[in-house]
Amino acid sequence: MAQFKEVVQRSSLHPKPVGLVLQYGTSGFRTKAEDLDHVMFRMGLLAVLRSKKTKSTIGIMVTASHNPEEDNGVKLVDPLGEMLAPAWEEYSTQLANAEEQGLLTALKDVIEKEAVNMQQEACVVVGRDTRPSSEKLSQTVLDGVMSLGGKYHDYGLVTTPQLHFMVCCRNTHGLYGTASVEGYYQKVSQAFVELTKQALNRTDDHKHLKVDGANGIGALKLKEMEGFLQKELLVSLYNDGSSGKLNYLCGADFVKVQQKSPQGIEMLAGERCCSFDGDADRIVYYYNDDAGRFHLLDGDKIATLISTFLKELLTKAGLDLQIAVVQTAYANGSSTQYLEETMKVQVHCAKTGVKHLHHKAQEFDIGVYFEANGHGTVLFSKVGEEKIKQQAQNENAADEKRKAAKILESTVNLINQTVGDAISDMLVIEAILALKGLAVHQWDAMYTDLPNRQLKVKVADRRVIDTADAERCAVSPPGLQEAINALVKKYSLSRAFVRPSGTEDVVRVYAEADTQGNADTLAYEVSLAVYQLAGGVGEEPKPLQ
């Protein structure tokens, strides 16, 4: 077949380093940029097959998110802007790892297994972040797309959530929005302006927000968007990419892990600040109190703020919709308790990884999910959206009910339901704080996080650890969970769990307790149990000083 001849010819320009093995993880492939040329070409091929199979536009994003600047990565986006289907993750891994002479066999294997009609047209859209390697790598993706005769549209520099948005717009024929960067700005900012105009007591002080753009694509796009916001948000942008290195000493991941403000931001007491990650799909908030102490408002605090706001509006609008918050085992115990006991909101626990949370959130009329790292969004069911819309237009409903439903309707439009989106999430948070008249410290005071500690233990083989109950319980090796249970009993308000890393031979340990000292000691003791029972290597864990 002539089309395969072209694949073979072009593939020889993007040879696979012999023996290199990569795995399609939660966020696609990620590694050093120089090792990704062959992967990009092959993901271009796979996207064409996926497009033919689904008769839809498929997206490819070139980014390594919060990883260092020298890394890069690639992930595929399915028709409604969601993560790639699990079976196709397997194909991605097989295709990426096939040695040069086995590439056609691997390709034909997918075509056969999925009964792909090769006569069907294919369309792929591509986006990239600001890394020095991204432009060349996205060209390699297009090379793959073209070698199988696919059509393409190159969006160039976009945030990851913007590309997810474009894919959804194209496949819903504009129902979700207009498939352009400007279409994204218009939809989101219009909803934001409509919401904030209802907050009557808002001063310019309230409108001010300091944003750390992680020297990445989010900074670039936020600058472009400012005009659309009609001065309803006054942003001071730091780490905007004009000088610093991507994700270096800045960005959401740095702030979350280091528990301190990023380089380059001067924080006055009580000022709201937030950080994006490198591809703008995560966000965390933070501030300094009057005593100069740093406070982090992570994904748990964000989920609590948003779900509380939505629950109150549903009650005011007289709408009986089922709302739930989906967390992972890493969610702080205080947030779970506050949601369940004070707010009477259902909470469910899913395995770590956005795709697991997203999937669980789809089971409810309104599903709110955020990982503690600040990656998350809100999903509204078709039925839920319809009921909100009907109530907003219901001439017979009381004024207060209609008004609440209209606020809900604008909130639906403001949220990027395809994936976690730092820009959209930021605007949702800002609108809620404005409408509720909350200062950042008041939001923070909804509940107090239990002190916690995360550690990791090197092991000979991470696969000896197997977990159940959304990773909260270790079922193997024998005796480990019993040891953890005995250690947890020694401390007040405590819990701990362990889970193997998805990428390296380490076991991650999480512990929380009533005091930081107890959380630290518990984390150390659990680490020691892992080291002794699960084949620890290297030095045995030492107590935290």
C-alpha cells in the first residue's frame, strides 16, 4: 500500500534509539526532549488512526507540563476533549517502543484490532507549549499525520486546556464554543464578566490578583486575554517568560511541594496570589498572613470553595441536582470532614490520576474534582445543564430562584469541563470570592488542614506493593497494612497510606496527624516499615529532624 511506503520513508528520518523503552502514563509520554523525535512521529500516525476510528477530530499536545524545561512530552486528546481511551494508551506504548523494522507490523496490528477504515478521512489538531524543543517536535507530529494522509490544523502556542477546548468545540460543531483561541477568550471572559458584575461592593482592591505564570504558556495567554476581561480582574503577572526558565523556582508544583512563594513575587500581607504550572492546567493559591506566615490553598481548598458555592446556589435556585466531590487518598482529612459533616456534600475517593477522578465525577449531576496539586475541574451532566437552563428561563419561578439559576448558568460557561484549566479555574475562584465577598484568609479559614508529610522510599521493585480501596489500603506485601494500622493507632486524628510510583522504583508514603511533629514521626515510621517489609534499597529511612 502506497501510504505505508511513505510512513516507512518518513519514519527513517525520525529513528528510534535502539533499546529505549517509554510508557504512556497519566499525562502521555514524558522524558528528555532529545529522546522524543520518534515518539512524536508515531503519535502523529496513531492520532490519524484514532481520528478515522472515531470519525472525529483528535488533538495532540506537545508539552511536559510542570517538568523541567529540558524535558518534553506528548499526549493525545479524545473527541470530547477528554483523556485518550485506555486501550489506545496501550497502542501508544506499543507503537512508541516498536523497533524501526517492527513499526509497520505494530501499526497494522492497531488497524486490524480496531477495524479502522483507512478510507475514512482524518483530522488532527496540534498545540504546543513554550519549551525551546516544542516547535520542532510539533513539526515531527505533523510529519506523522501527513505521512498517513491526515488533515491537520496547527494551533501553535496554546495552553493544554485550550487545545482540549478546541477539540471539544470542533466535535460538537460549535455547541461547546468557537474552536479558536479567541473563541475560548470570549466564552470564558463573557461568563466571568457577567458573574462579577453581580458583585456590587467590589473595589479595585478586590479585583487585584498576583499571578505567577511559571515562565510558561499560561503567562503568554493570560496577557492576550486581559483585554477581554474588561478590567473586572486586574492582574499583576510575574514569571511571564521574558527572562526566567520554565518551572524553575516557580509554578504551581514548586509552590505546592516547597510550601513557599515562587521566586520573583513580592507578597504583602493578605494579598491573593496564585501560580499556574508550565502548561496551565494546574493552579494553587497562597498568601502571607499578618505575621508573615505562608498559607497554601491547594486543590482541596479549591474544591471545597467551588462545591460549597454550587451547593448554596442549587438550594437557592430550588434545583434538586446531585452534587459530589471526588478526591484522592492524598486529600487532607479536614477537607473531607468539612464537606461531609458541615456542608453535607457527598465525597467519593478515586485512585490517584486525573483520568480516574474525571471518570468518577461523570457519575453525578455535578461532579467536582481536584487533585491536591491543583489539577481539576467541574463536570455537569447534560440533564443537570438542561435543568439549570430551564430554571434560568422560567418566567413563573420566583426572582431569587431565577437569579440563582442564572448565576449557575454563567458558572457552567466559565468552567472548562474538558480538563483542569488554570485560567478558567482562576476566574471561577475570583468570581466566587467576589460574589461571596470573601477575602483570601476567610476562604482559608473554612477549615484548617491537618498537618501532613509525604516521603518516598526506594525499593528494589515497586510491584511488590499492591493496593486496594482507592489506594488507601496495602494488600501486599503481607504484614505491611497491619504494621501501618498499628502505627496509626499511636497518634491522634491520624491516617497513613503507601502507594507505588507509576514511573520509578519508589514507594510514596503519606501521613497526617494532629501535630506536624506527629505527622513527621508517623511518616518516618511507616517509611521504615515499607523499607523493612517491601524490599527497601540504599540507606534506611532516618527520622525527620
